Amino acid sequence: MTMPFYVSPEQLMKDRADFARKGIARGRSVVVLGYDRGIAFVAENPSRALHKVSEIYDRIAFAAAGKYNEFENLRVAGVRYADLRGYSYDRSDVTARGLANAYAQTLGTVFTQESKPYEVEIVVAEVGETVDQDQIYRLTYDGSVADEQGFIAMGGAGEQITAGLQERWRPGMNLGDALVLAVELLRQDPAGGPSRTLTATQLEVAVLDRARPRRTFRRLVGPLLEALLSTEDPTTDVPADDDPTPGRHDTLTGEGAPADRPVDPHDPDPS
């Protein structure tokens, strides 16, 4: 009689965790850090269509590292959760903590019951009325949740970037300094080699700006991002116009409208 194949629960969980960690380590890094007016997201991502950072709700954003199709499924589920809860109750009832708890249940169930775990690591962030009210939650492949303070880095070189942030990040940094710091750390070679060159076209950058009414999420692209990353003539904050070029007056309701959520014609601030 053939004996059934047996693996101890401890070994099974260890193998799944190792599998997920290796998959996440192959992904490009993402940095989330606070600045004086909100929370900034910086990811190495040359694609203009496949986003690693997205809006979830009015004051909540999502960032992820790992396998795209898996974290995209989580993002869509998060948008549906937020829209349904906001419609059924009140918009103020949609919180990053509630969304993080929902993600934790999903990731934990997949890790223990499915044939393979999700190869993803995600961040759910909510900007508050003040810096003290900002919330940043980190969720790992097994459903573990951590309440981070100030900054977080995940993906391939996450540990090295986190060490650099611990040394150089400080509360109250302006947006220009925060973005320059994040990009400098993303450029570093984890193996100790020379730093790479990362241009604005190779980056995906967005912010949750607490000064904006209701919908605080905003992507930073083009000349605006280049100006913010410039070390010769640093721009310290986001101007009212997406494109700082003189003579341009496009707003996010036109050419630069975010692709993640449709513009509501009844929204007083559709940007």
C-alpha cells in the first residue's frame, strides 16, 4: 500500500513564506514617506499604464510591490469595498484601517488555504487633517499588518532603502526634498555597485495632499515631476497647475485626469 505524501504544517508554511518572499524580492522597489503636506509615493516603474500606486478613495491610496496581476486584484477589491461602504454608510466611514483589515483577511486566507500565496506586499495609506493623523499600514503576503510611522520601503531593495530612510528622513520635509531622497535611495545598487540613473520617465510618483478638498490623491508627471526632482532649482511644493510651463492652464479635469477613477461631474473638486 502506498503511503500518502506528508509535509508537516511548519515546513509547509515555511516553504510558502520563502516562495512569496522570493517573488517579492524580484520586483522593483516602492517607497512611501510622509512630508509636510501629506504622504508621497515613489516607485520605479517605466510603464505609464500598469500602475503600482493608485487611488482607493477620497483620502486613501494603495501601493504595491510584487506580482502585478495579484496586487491589481487586491486594488480592485479595495475600490469596491470602499465604494460600497461609503455608499451604504457615509464617506467618513471608509478608513485605511478598515481597508487594511479587509486585505489582511484576504491575504491570510490565500496564504493558508490556496495552492500558492500571493507574491505581493502592499501599503494602504490615509492622509489626515494633521501629520499626527496620517496612517500608513504595511501588509505582507501572509496577512500580517504593521502600523508604520513616517516611511516604508518594500520590494527588491526594501531593506537597504529602509536603512537609508532611517538615517536621512525627518518629519516635516518638504515635497521636493522627500522625493529627491526617495529617488536617491532607489538609485542605489543593493550589491554595492555604482548608483543607477533614474529619470522622471522611469518613475511613478503620486501624493496624498492634505490641502486638497476631499479627493487628495494626485499623480505627478512630466515637467512638474522634473522640477520637483531638480537639484539645481528645487521646487518645494506642488503648484496649483499640473504643468508649470508658462501659458499652460490644464487641470486634472482635462488632459491630466487620473485614470484610476472617473471624474464625477457633481464633485466640487474632481481633481
